[in-house]
Amino acid sequence: MVRNIVVTKKSKKTKRQQRRNSFIIIIITIILIATISLIVTTINLVGKAGETDIINCGFSDLAGASNVTYQSEDGGMYTIWLYDEFEELVCFGDALINNCQKAKFSIQSEVGTINLETKGLVDEFCNFKIEFDEISSEYSSNVPIPDFSKTYMECPLLIEDIRANNCSFPFTTEVCNEFDLSNSPGHTVMNLMSNLILVSFLGPQLLLESNCSGTFLDLLLEGEESQTGLSYYDLYDDICLDPDNENVSVRGDTIGIELEQTSMGTYQEKRVLKSDGCFNETHVVEQTCGENDYIVSETVQCPPKTFCSEGACIDIIPVVSISDISKSVTELYIDENITVPFSVITQLYDENGTVIVFNKVLYPSAQKDDVIQMTVTYDTIDTVKQKSVTVYDVPDPSVWKVYLNETFVAEYDNSE
């Protein structure tokens, strides 16, 4: 009997333990399922956030924008709208300039409600979208164009061209500098938007050639091709636009008139868009506005230490740096490959500024990261008070390809 009682007690304890274990397993299972579900949900949310991560800059009504009137030295009167007073507009401008971050912004202007959006960089191009929401009836009644509400236009723009719109048409360089508009994100947005809309009215095919698309351009093209005889050129037929204002450091697009030869051998006027280009490495072809709104091409020499690239004069990056070791020794560091012959001239001067040593060495080429040690000897080295070193490839400084920022000059006392 005693043994049977002992066995029975063990059996009851085992069943209670089993029930307890089963309950624990169920709780753990529920916790695991909940944890896994939470992880999956979090991953999905993060993924969706990454897909739709966009800066919402909000809405601005420009009706309350303040302005100042400025008369420039050329006699022109300019109204400067202080767009940077609108933090929402500045927010969108900063996103646009800062490598086309994804952002959206809505603006109330004289045209109506316009939605702007950047969709990020694709192959160095910024996809900039303009969507016309509600168009003002006052605006649409003043010009002979159809209602373009609920239409949009999207253009792939180079980020350099966007930044070039910091201060462009209709302001002069003088006005831009006076009001520091070159550092105004608000003006960047407004200039870019205004220029694109204006160009689309002048001729939507001009933007189509730049790979712009959208229902807004389609609407304008339909009007041009209709039997009504409506031409949107008539809106601005007395205007030639040179947005960069003959600035050779910016590649600009000029809109104006040129003569086109017909199949009959006669000539007719045609409104076109022409871009600045390069005549050669030292000269830029600048498209400007001439008489009667005709486009005039002018070949302009680039400023010293610049060269023409893609229609603009840009700074030449120095390819040689110097370390002064002593009166007689100079080290040259080659920062980029040099594939043309270049000369190094070292001159030593006495206390009266008289050249007592003139040394010139011609090098056929040099490789990046080379170190060239120049040694110039002089019997009475103590009389040397100054040393200058010049590096160049051709005598004319305006077309140098190999150079220092400036001629290197070192001053010495009586010691070496």
C-alpha cells in the first residue's frame, strides 16, 4: 500500500508540471508570434518610408510678399521680391539646390495654385515637376490660352543649371550682387519656375527638345496645331531673352529670332532657343539678343586662368604646388598628369630687387604625384633676399593649362 500511495503522488505532480509547462509554451509562442509580427510590420514601415521619404515644405501665399525698388547704374528699375521671407519656399529651394533632394511645395501666385516637386537625381539630372492646380480666372482671361488647370510639366535639369538660376533674368549682375540674390534659395525656385513657364509659352517644342514632358506642353502644342491660328509666340513676339545676361561663366539658353531658309530658297523668321557653346578651349560662343529680337552669336575670350567647357568659362584647377626648402632648393609637387611641355622659371633677387639669377628648365611632361626638386646655385647665396618661381606651358597667361595659382614668392633675411 505504501508503494502504491507514493506512485500516485508522483503521477499527480507530473500532470501539474505538464500543465504548467504547456501553459508556459503557449505564452512563449504567443510572445514569439507577436514579436515576429512586430518585426515584419516595422520592416514594412521602414521600407515604405524609404520609398516615400519626401520633404514636405508646406504652402506659401505670395500675395503678401514684400518688395523693394532698385535703380541700377544702367538706369533700369527693378522690383526685388523678398522671397526668402517665406520659410516654406526657402525649404524647397534648399532641397532643390542641395543635389535635388526629394521635396514638395505648394505656392499661391498670380497664376493660381502651383505645386512643385523634386523627384531626386537620375543620372545627374534633377526631375523637377510643375503641376498647375487651380488657375486664376483673372490670369486666364488676360491671355489667349486655354485653361491649363490640372496639367503638369516635368523636366530633367542639370543641377548646375538649377544653381545658375540663383540670379538670372530679369536682373543684372549688379542687382544680384547688391541684394546677394546669388545665395537666395527662394529666388532660385521662382526664377527656375518662371523661366520654364515662360519658355513653354514661347514654344513648347523648345522644352520637348530638352526631354521635358507633361500634359501642359501637350495642351500648348494642341493649340499651336489647331485651326484657330493661335500662336503662343504672339504673347511674347517682341521679346528676346538672354537669361545669363552675357555672363561667360554660365552656360545660358537664349530665346529669340533667327532666319531659316525654306525649301523655296527664301528666308523666314523662326523663334528658336540657342545655347552658349565653345569655339575652342580659350573662347566661348555667347548667344545674345541683338536688334529686332534677333539672336546674335559672339565669340568671347575666356578670362585668364579659365577655359571653355560646355559653353562656359570655368576655372582651371592648378596642377602644381610648391614647397620652399631654401634659397637654392624648391620642390614641385605634381597634382595631376601633365601631358604637355611646361617650363619652370626660378629667379633670385638681391636687396635692390635686381635679378641676380635667372634659371629656366623645360620639362616634356610629368605624372601625378611626381616630386621635382629644383636646385639653383649661386656663389654668394647670402645676398639673395627674394626668390620667385613661375610654372607655365605657354607664354600667354590667359591660356595656361599648367600653372600655380600665382607666381610663388619667398622672402629671406640674412640667414639661409
